[in-house]
Amino acid sequence: MSFLLATVESTERLRALAKDALFQEDHVLIPIEDVDPTVADFARSMILFAGAGIDATMKQLVRDCIRHAVDNNASAAAAFQKHVEKSLQRDGTISARALCSANPREHLIDQYVGELTGGSFQSFQQIAKAAAALGVGAVSKRKETFDRLFMERNFIAHELDLLDPEVHGMNRRARSVQDAWGMAEDAYAATLDVIEHVGDRFA
């Protein structure tokens, strides 16, 4: 939760910093095409902060809750067993390392956590996989929310938010701070839903 709260605070500060630049003195919103390009970077930063915060939050959720989930939830235990079976088929040395460790089950859970958190949580599929590992399956209703944020995040992080350079040169996507905040806020609420679902399983 601390990662998510810190991210919300950061995006709220970015929105506040952009407010004066986005509105004229009579409080009329400046058309997006007339906004200073440097102000548009506030919107991009908000989306990047949101993606990073959700990534960190989901990883901490897995680290904090996976053992309790595997011990107390049949669905989570089944997902863990399936992971172990696949790992043994893929790499027989895992069984040797686990058997030689002081606590084989703990060793396998550590390896499971590493697999679940090793990559970046930047897609709905990754969030759904982690939620399933924690015994939570009711996240599909939030797919569109996560997909929208991560698609915009990937445009910024991997394509510098540029439109097709062959057609548009160095022009970038037009995106308002209000749109960015709406996407971030929806994604924060969706992430909180996942956390609450996990909490409900072990209440």
C-alpha cells in the first residue's frame, strides 16, 4: 500500500504543478493543441509514475502475501503446485537444489516469488497471473482499465510518445493532464481492488 500511496501523491503533485499552465486566467481550459510541449510532459510523467507505482505495489503484494495464500487458499495452493510441476519438467536441477536446501518448500516458494516478480508488471496479463497466484480470480472486469494505462505507458516509455515518424515527423501524441489523471486514478482504484480482494481471502 505504501508504494501505491506514494505514487498517488506524486501524480497529484504533477497535476497541481500543471494547473496554472493549463488554464487561462478566466479558468478556461487551453486547447490541447495550444499547450506548451513542456506542459504535456506533466501528463506523460503522471502515466509513467502510475505504471511504476502499480508495478512496485504488485511486486510487494506478492512478496507479502504469497506464503499465506499458498498455505490457506486452495486456488493459490493449486497454482503453486502447477508452477512446481512445470519447473521440474523444464529444469530438473531445481529439484536437486530444493532437496539439498534446509527447507525445500521455502526454497520452491522463493523461486516462485522470483518468477512472479522478476519482470515488470506492465500488462493486465501479468497482474491477472499474480492475482491468480494469490487466489484471486475476479480481476477481469478491470482489464480495460489496466490495458488503457499500460498502452499509454508503453507509447511513452518505448516510443517516446512519437506518432509515426515517417508520416508525422517528430510530432507527439496529444494528451491532456486531465486525461492522464483519469487513467491513473482508474488504475489506482483497480489496483486497490486487487489488494482488497487478496485481503478478503484472508480476513
